[in-house]
Amino acid sequence: MSVQERDVLAALATVIDPELHVDVVKAGMIKDLKVDGNNVSLKVELTTPACPMKDKIQKDTEAALKDVPGIGEFKINWGAKVRAAPMGASKDTLLPGVKNVVLVGAGKGGVGKSTVAVNLACALAKHGAQVGLLDADFYGPSIPIMTGIRKKPVSRDGKSLEPLEAHGIKVMSIGFLIEPDQALVWRGPMLHGALMQLVRDVNWGELDYLVLDLPPGTGDVALSISQQVRSAGAVLVTTPQDIALADVVRAKQMFDKVHVPVLGIIENMSQFLCPHCGKGTHIFDTGGGKKAADLMEITFLGELPLDLKVRQGGDQGTPVVVGHPDSAEAKRFMEVAQVVAGRISQENAAASRPVVAAAS
């Protein structure tokens, strides 16, 4: 007796995506289903190539197919297609080809926000996504140094700038357009205009994620980008010390006011790792990021150590994710990128669900 397609789909409907909390059939993740007698082939299309739950979904899918009556051999092909934020950047005239804008912010400077932004972008790219990185920190544009890019962008059509590329990502920064020793003494309106030009007049092309490195605090640039560009969410960076945690709470409040979902908190410089013995020392206290995340009821995205390789990578223009991919620090960034990508998929799925009106 041949296997029926409806029986295969019924079995697959028991497989629940642990993050989206919906079955893989309803989520539209089952593609190219073919039944040939007792043999079955199909493709499972994940919502991101950085899916942190792939192993779980794969195990459950294989178990479900084995339970289909009469099934012989089955073949599962795996792929990924990043979904766009509903009514988000994909429909925004400023960024027509960008599916998800990810804001990286901090309540104060000196917490390693730019280091996190560049390594997060590179990590997402290494997972297989199409990624861009926009340096919106106008007063301290450090992305040119951190990516090792020394060129200036060009315009092919005289209207838009072509982003520069390094380490598998597209990059743009105000630092490419000014002299290295030039200070930007600009007021709010000038900053806003320049920022919108970098967003609007750059040929980003098709991107799964555009990571925006915001300036620290809750000033004009952070507010402008939050209000003008629809984003998938924000990642907050902090250190464990109390003063940084107090400021990150204010950053969270700003994003709440402009209706930008906060994807979670990253605790950077969680401990210093000695390059000689490998022993960790908690210089800035410990556990503060997790406590802040619990207090604000948002996701704790993970801890990142203060390590010599991370600092050297930033100074030399080769992020640790690229320069030392097998290091513990790089693996931490890769894991954080997976959690961030998963949270974006969650937010997008939640935003796309129809709102059910309460009965009167």
C-alpha cells in the first residue's frame, strides 16, 4: 500500500518549532514534498540559516516520518529563507531590499557595543545569511578600523553609494567619507540628514539582516533611526557593573517608547580571561546582565568575555569571529548570533499572526 501525502503532512504537523510554537506545516517550512510509492522526499526550509533549533527540528521531523504507516525510505533536504519583518524594512522605501534591521545599542559608551555589532554581523554571515553593517555612531565611527577597510565608497550611477565589503558583509560608515582626524561638530538636524542619506542613498541590495551600530545613549541619532526605519528589534549591550546596567535600563525604556522590540541583552566583558593560564577574573562584577534581563523580562542573549584576541581583532581589522573562528570567544559570538536570529524569527512570527478581537 502506497504512502499518502495527507498522512505525511499529518505526521509533520506534529513537529513543533520550539521557538515559533507552531508546527512546521503551518509555518510554511515544508517544501517540495514528493511521494513515490513508499518513498518520500521533502525540503524543510528554516526561517534563518542561523537557526539555533535545527538539530531539534531535524530529530523530531525524522521521528515523525518514521511513524508514517508503510513508509520506506525518506530524504530530507535542508534550507533556509529568512522571513522579512511584517510591514517592516522590506516595505520601507528607505530599505526596499532589507528583510530585517537589527539595532545594536547601549545606554553608555565603553561597553564594547561596536565590537559586538561587527562580530554579530560577521557571525550571521558565517551562518549563511546575507548581512550588512551600518555604522551609525557618527561621533565615534570605529567600524572602518574594526573591519580593516581603508578605501572610500564609490557611486556607479551618481546617485547612490556602493557599500564596501569585508569578511563576507557589506559595510558603510560616515568614517569612510571623512578624514580620519576630522571631528564631526554637528547638531541634531545635520546628524539626522546625514544618517538618512547613509540609509537611503546606499545600494544595500538584498539583505537578510542589516546590523546598525547605534551611538551610545538615547540621543538624536538613536531616536531618529528608531523612528524612521522599521526594525526587527534591538540588541542591548552592557557590562556587569551597576552604572552600565542603570543606563541600559534607560535604553530599554527608549526603545519601548518608540515601539521597537528589544530582542535581549548581551553582557560584554563578563570576565577577563588570562591569555597565559586561561583563568577568568570578574573585573566588573558578575551576573549583572542576567539580572537586568530578568528584571526587564527580556531575553538574556549570553555573556562575552574580555579577551586579548577580541581586542586585537578589533584593532587589526579582523574580527575574532573571522580571525580565530575556532576560539571559545568566536564560538560565543556564533551562539549569540543564533539566539538573536531566533528571536527575530519569533518577533516576526508573532507580528504576522492575526489579532483576535475579544468577545464583547
